Amino acid sequence: MSETAGSAVSGAATGGGTHTATAVLGGGCFWCLEAVYQQLRGVQEVTSGYAGGHSPAPTYRAVCSGTTGHAEVVRVVFDPEVISYREILEAFFAIHDPTTLNRQGADTGTQYRSVILYADEEQKKIAEQMIQALGASDRWSDRIVTEVAPLREFYPAERDHWDYYRRNPTQPYCHIVISPKVAKARKDLARLYKESA
């Protein structure tokens, strides 16, 4: 990928190929989401980045300061004939806790908020329907606080954040935080996993 950190990518509904769609999601640290989505069937590309804020050309340091308005997100390019947007969101709600405002575990701040940034009205409708159905279930005792907003621009993160879990599996954060999420997702979402994953 030729994009550099801070280069904006507009909110298009399609990815690089003719049969792809794109989802942009934030649910805490982007390394956690990336590690799971990379293993799902039909997912062609996962890029960590920033979106949902007001600051142009954000950096990791600036986003972590909480002053940019951006959330840590992943851009998931997928084949909708293999995995649907609804299934992408099913994985999203399995990976993180959508009931904690601006926090996932020990990671706190608006940059770690639960957010679905939709590319079109169909994605918005599916997201809102799923949140309503999950809210009516007894899956969580607290209210879902996931923000649903239009995607304006996506800014790819610095390259050292790409493919982070695969490159750093023994790093303490990966071992303590990401590995358990990956294991839980593999169990809960087994039908969505690639055979080789």
C-alpha cells in the first residue's frame, strides 16, 4: 500500500477491487481489531489508522493525547460475497465491549471509543439495526454506547502500527491484552475464520 501516515482517504464504500466493500471501525486499540480481522475469511486487507476527528494529518502521538478527536480505527476491505457487512459487525461486537464509554480495559480516552463509521446509508441502517437488536438482548447488562457516524476521512497510521500483533506476538501488550481477545474471537466466531488461520 502506498499511503503514508496522515494521508487522508475519503469514505468510499468500495475498496481496491471491483467486488470489495470497506468497513471502518473503532473499538479500543487498533492492534486488537486488526489481529482478529486479519484472520476472517473474505477479509482482503486490514489497515490501522485514525478517523472521526477534526485534526488533519494525525499522528499516533497526537491521537493518544486525546486532542485530535480521532479514534483508533481499522479499515477492513472485504469481499461481501464471502463475508457480509453484518458479519463484519458481528465480529466487531464480539471483539470489544461496546458498553464502556471512551474505554476498553485499561485503555482510556476518546481515542478508544466504540465507533462505527459508515460509508453509506445501507451500512448505517445495518449498524443501527444491529445495535438495537443487541441492546434488546441480555448480552450486556449496560447500555451500548457505540457511536454511529459517517466516515469523512480515514488516515492510515504509521507503518510500525501495521500488522502489529503478527510482528510482535511476545510483546507484553500483545501477550496480555491481544492474545486473549484473539483466542476468544476464534472460539466465538469459528465459522467466520479462514481455514488456514
